[in-house]
Amino acid sequence: MKDGFPGKMTCPLESPGCDGAVLSASTEYEPSSEVDATRIELRSYATADAATTGYKALAKQQTQRGSGLPPVSLPNVGGDESMAVSWAIHPSEGMTSATGASSVVRVGTVVANVYLRDEGAGGTDLDVLQALTAAVAARAGEALLDQAPAAVVHL
């Protein structure tokens, strides 16, 4: 990374965990519904301590989301720290019911947030969240070690 690059970085929606981030990137897949979505956000920090601070801020935001369901157990996702939550959005005027789940994982100086949302009240498939989070964590580890991409999603 060159000195002074990037000069200024703005995280999406001024979200928690942006302080100290030197790079932020995200991608989202939304097939045919405004409710169904998969989003992956990545943030890179100059130090592991800064990444830990960013991880804690993002994890706190996720635990305050939705209906306040208890944390979800995601064993074996890799990384140095990880957490996950699920929630339900109940129907209201102009809004359909939906469920969602998200995870936050820190791998060294990288923090990733994986977010799934599904239309309907059937529940988000936590196996998919686990597999996607593990693949993102593995790829972050590979990138930090300057290794060629080999991480895949195992369902």
C-alpha cells in the first residue's frame, strides 16, 4: 500500500467500525425481490488492534438489530474473533415479513460482515451463513499471507 492512499475512505452509511479503516469494500446480490439479499462487507485496518476495535463496533451494531434474538453459534468459521445473530421482521404496512442473519469475523487486520436476508417467515438458512462466513474468513487469511485464492463455499 502506498503512503497516503487511500486519502479518504467513507464506509457505507457511516456504519460503526469505520474509524481506523484504511479500505472498505462491499458487494451485494439481490435476485428478484427487494427483501431477499446477500451482502458481504470487508474492511481493512492498519493494525490488528484497530481491526479489533472495528470488529467490536460492528458486532455491537449487529447484536442490536431486529427482534433481539440471541446470538447464533457459528463454529469453525476461522478467524480470530467471530459472532453471529439472526432476526425477524414482522409484516407491517408496505413491508413484508422477512428473516435475516449476519456474521462478523475478524482475521488479522481484516473485518468481514456477511449479511443474509430472506423474504417470508421461514427463517434464514444458518448453514449457508456459516459456509459463506468460513469462505470469506479463509480468503481474507489467504490474502493477508499473499496466497492465491483457494477458499470455496462448502455446503
